Amino acid sequence: MYTEKEWMAALEAGMAAPELLYKKEYIREKGICTDSGRSLEAEAVSFLLAHLQDMKVSCRENYETVLRRASETEDEAVQEILKQKQFFRGTPVDLRVTVRNRASGEETDFFAASIDTAGDRICFFTKADADMLPLERILYLWAGKETMNREAVEKALGLPAGKFRFAAVGICREDGKETLVGNPLRQRLSALLSVFTVKLFHGWHVLPVNGGSFLPGELTRSEILARLEEDGEHPETLYTKDYINRFGLTADTREPYARVISEWLLAHREIWITAPVGKYRLTEEPTAEVSGEVPEEKAAAQDSLPPFGRLLRERIAFSEPSGDGEGKPVLLFHDGRSLPQGDYSIVRWMEEGNGTESLLGMLLRVFFHKVTLDQEMLIERLHLSPDTLFEGRIVLPEQPGRDIFLRDLPELEELMRDMGIGLVLPEYGYEAFL
């Protein structure tokens, strides 16, 4: 442990070669100064903010920069990034940059890059080490960016010298330990050093770990509305569209995609009932051998799912309008009883996200499955009361991925209420909390 004076002395000594700070054992220290009681990390961040002008690489000759085409790798993740028109505020470019310490042989591999849509920044992406502490990762990313041969990179991309700023981006896995809330001073240091940490989700889309800075979308508000007008002719396919399943902000008005699209759908309710009757199949599947490893299988291992009612033997499989065939069968639950005020009968089903959808995309998928049902046929097949109602529910993923979906919930509450689609959060045994 350190006193505040000892801690400042260690940091000052490290500034002789700031590109090596991330390797210092004391940067990984947790806890507080033994005399002042102040957080070691908070003191280090404050120190670095006060000495930004001294953050300069001590010896660039110690580093070698290797440039290759990113497309030459067989890494599936890299190929997915290159296919996208937009990735982290920019257009992906076919460049992979590896920075190697000549003495130790240690490498920082920036496996992909993008040029900012504003035209003044190049972002270099690397996989963030889950074992690194936040401050350690900031310094690691900064060191990789600053020891890069800037002139060689600009020449390889055919860019004018000195026009573009360089930024380093560490990508965490979707199930990583990072949260969307961070220390404000640490976030400020990260921004001033042009390094970022993002959380990977939905294939290869990203969300800033710093909850205060959201990614602008690639589309303007008017562009989104134009696409909705065109795609609204076949509303049952909306949930398959890429812009429906993005979490970004519009490029001009900085509004969440979900808000713009929700407002448009609420103003065009007439298209909700124009979808053709869908194709689906009822099937009977035994549940005795269900493993119980995922929420749907846990529910199938029971005879009922409170408060949805008893589990029916039949499952329903919806055909996909995108032409991708038939979705996997989903569970059906029946809740019916006689009450003094009258009888009621409700059949509900639950659908999970497929890993590529936003909350809005999931909502539209479940809703259009609902409106395209041939309810009379199902009532006859399932031997139910003629007054039976059918309802769909969205099963949210477990943490940490759930928070990303719930971020759009305030923008979609009115739309969900009017469409009659709710959420299911499997918790505490296998009950469903709505």
C-alpha cells in the first residue's frame, strides 16, 4: 500500500516512459492511500489529467509497425466488420495494424479500422483484455495508438499527413464484466486520450461502455422515415430490417432510432392490420427430456409458468417472411377459468431474441406473428373456447445483455402498450415477471 506522497512519486517516475505505464504493477493496485484515504485509482486519474502535456512516447525507435490487409485474415469477426457500411461512427477500411515492441516482442494487434464519418478521425480496434483494470486498459490502448507509425498508416490509406486524429478502441465481449456506468474522471481521461472501450453485442455492433457518449446513427431522421414509408408496404417484414435493429442515434437530430420509428408506427396504425395471414405450424414435442439450461427449456420442464398458466403440449412455429424458413417452435401457455364476472381464456406464447435484434425488432416480430395468426383455426385445433384471446411476450436475455435492451424501453412503452406486447423476465425459479 502507498501513502499519497509515495503514490505520487511512483506516478511521476512512470512518466519518464508513459507508454509503459500500463505494465507497472502499481497501476493494478486497488484500495486507498493509507494516509489520506483517497482512492488510488482516483489519485492516478487526477494526476494523469494534470499531466496530459507530458504524455509523450519516450522512444519511438523501440516500436515496429506492421501493416496488412484486414480482409486477408480468416477471422469471422473481422469479415463481419468489413461487410458493414458503418461501424463505430465510421466506414470500415481494409487495414490491420500490428505494433510490436522490438525489445520484448510484445504486440498490440489492431485487427480492424474505420474512418470517422465526420472525416477527421481514424479508429483502430483491438480486443480488450477482460483481466485488465479500466485504467490499465486506457493506458494500454493509448500506448498502442501512440507508438504506431502514423506516417506509414496515413500513406497506406492514401490520406494527407497530419489531417486525421487517431483513436484506439478496445472491444469487450457481450458477456464481459464491464458495465455501462463508469467513473466520470476516468471517462474524461479516456476521451482526452482518444481511447474508448465498447461492448460488443448483436453480432458486430458496439455500444460505448461510457454511458454518457452514444454512437450517432448512420442515418438521418428523414432517411429513416423514407425507409419506413417504403418498407411499410410490407409491415410484416419490418422486424428483419437492419435499421430497425440498431441502437444508434440519428446523424442529424441525435434522437434514438427507437423513438423515431416508434412515433412513425404510432402515427400509421392502419398498416398494422394490412399484414397477410402468416404461415405457421403446430407441433407436439415431448418435454420430459428437456435439459432446463435456458429460460424456455426451464419453463418446458414444468407443467405451468406463473402467471401465464398451464403449458400446452402443442408448440407453434412461425414462418419467417424474410424467406429464411421456419423459426423454432415456441411454447404455448393457456390461462382460463370461470369467475363471477365471467369466463376468460387466454393463450400466450413467448419468443426470445435471436442474437441480432434490438428490443424494437423483437417487438415487431412478436406483434406481426400475433396479427397474422388464423385465430379461428387455432381455437379449433387446440379445442379452446371461441372467445379465447392470443397474446405474445418477449423474453429478455439474462444479464448483462438485458440492460442493453432495456435502454430503449422508455422510447417503446407506448408502442408496446398499444400493440399489446409485454416483456418476460425469467427470475427466481421459473416464474415470469411482467
